[in-house]
Amino acid sequence: MSEFDEYIVHGEPGQREKADAWQTAIGLQDVDGLKVSDYLLDTARQHIEGDITIDDVQQRIKVYYETKSGHDEIDEEGDKASANIVKIINEPSFAFSLIGLTSIHRRVFEGVFKFAGQIRDVELSKKEWVLGGEASVSYQPAVDLRMAIEHDLTKEKEYDYSNKPMTEVIRHLARFIADLWQIHPFREGNTRTTAVFLIKYLRSMGIPASNDMFKQHSWYFRNALVRASYKALNVSPTTEFVELFLRNVILGETNELRNRSMLVIPGATPAQRAITDTPKGKFCTLNCTLEETIVLRCIKDNPKATQKELASMIGKSERTVKSITSSLVEKGILIRRNGRRNGWWEISTQE
């Protein structure tokens, strides 16, 4: 999406944050092939510029579709869901629970689906493009949905992210989010709900994440979740494509995300892997811990930050930050230039 790039590049901080949320929300509609109306785009600009609140946006969209005759139902779903997602993304609160997950679905699709926020009581089967348009992922049976969600969330709460290299963190996150998606607890809107839940979860943990991938590659995100969940005679589930997406999101890498590299024709022999393990980012943090990665992202944004300032940014003690920066220096990833008092940090680039 490029409708609001002007605000992201030249706007004030508040405008950039709103524009980013709008691009993410609109981009996520692509997982179901939905578009938004020109009216939504015009109203979103007014919100970004501070003329109206997000509540005003939601009310205007609601009235617009109540009074407009002959409107396209596809536009209505995309418009309402986009506005609802923007409001959720910009809120600091987040509940990592079954109630939190169902609340996101209810709020995203309020005024769109009659079953918004309701766990499905029917079985699902959806033919997927990435599976040649012939096969579906096996979703969790309706009778077990609540138990399955609570099981996955409990396991995730017990996982200790500290002192884990980012390779393991990303692999674990990819498996967790793919398993949660495969449960498919709702009749519609599961991928958009999963994406919003993931964005909020990453932020709640302080994981540095870019929403750019959700703006531009939400269709890839869905297909990657399908590949992580689909199993057949000659096809094994793999999280490699979700991991590639998350490496771009969390590490700021620029790995190419191609939907055709994931395409599977059921019954055919497995295709040769289309990706490599070589990161294309400016620096490789795959062997860093989560805390080290967070510090690096802070330094990338503010190379002159002191250890005291870094400690405040990540919510840790100065002693912890000193230990983290020392480790990064030892790994050859971080360099201190011009001494302690008037110096700055430099992140080593790969050749």
C-alpha cells in the first residue's frame, strides 16, 4: 500500500504512527482479497491529520453504509474491519488469553459478521491457492476449540525467551503462531485476527517489530501459515516460510517473499527449497538473544544513546545494558566510536 506514504516520510510523529496503522490495517484485507473504498481512504486521511478521532471514523463509516444504497458488501467489510484494526493497533492494552483472542475478533468484525467474537460450532474446509486450489488444511474440530486455544496459550506463557538466540526465538514464534492459526476458532476472519494478535503480542514483549510486512505481504503471511499447517503424503508441514516473514518483521531483513515459492500441488513430489538461510539484512542478529536484538534496534534508531538511555528504552537496569552491549561488542556486531563521553554506537555491517 502507498496511500499514506507521504505522512510516513514527511509527517509528524503522531501522523506517522496513524498512517502506519492504517496501511497495516488496509494491507491485511488482502488476505481475503478485499479492497477499501475511496470514502474510507479520505476519512482515514482526516484521522491521520488530526481532524477527527478514530471513533469518529468508525461512526462515519457506519453511517455511510447505513445511508448508501447499492454499495458493495466487499467494500463494507474491508472498510469497517480496517477502521476497527487501526483502533486496536493503536491501543497499548493487550490480553494474552482466550478472552483476548476472541475480543480481537469481535472488535475487528463488529458490524461486519453477526458471529463476531463467537467460537465456531461448525466444521471448516477451505481450498487454498497455495495448495493448488485443490486441498485444505485440517483445522481443529469444533468440539475442541477452546481447549486447543488454552493449551497453546498456556504452553506459550511457559516458554522462556531469555538468553535464547534469535534463530530459536523466531522458530518458536513461527510454530506458535502457525499452531494458533491452524485451530481456526472462527468461521471467518481467522488470518486477520491472528495477524493483529501477533502484532499486539510482539509489542507487549518489547520485541522490535516492523508492520511493513503486514502492509505489503499479508497474502504471503496467510500462505506461509497454510504451508506450516498442511500435511499430505508427499508434503510435510514447514515453518520455514513463516520464519522468513518473521525475520523480516523482527530483524529488519529484506529477504524476498515470493508466494510462488510456496506453491504446492497435492500429490506431486516436493519442490526444491526456494529460499536460503542467508539473511539479506544490513546486519545479522540470528545469533543474538532477544534482549540483544532489542538493544540493537534501539541503537539503530539512536546511535548516540547512552547506556542509561538504553536502559530506560528497554526497561532494564544499566548493569544489564552494559552486559548486553559488552556481549555485542565481543561478537563483533557492535562498535563503540570516539570514546564513552562524546561517542556513538556503530552496528557492524556484513560484507
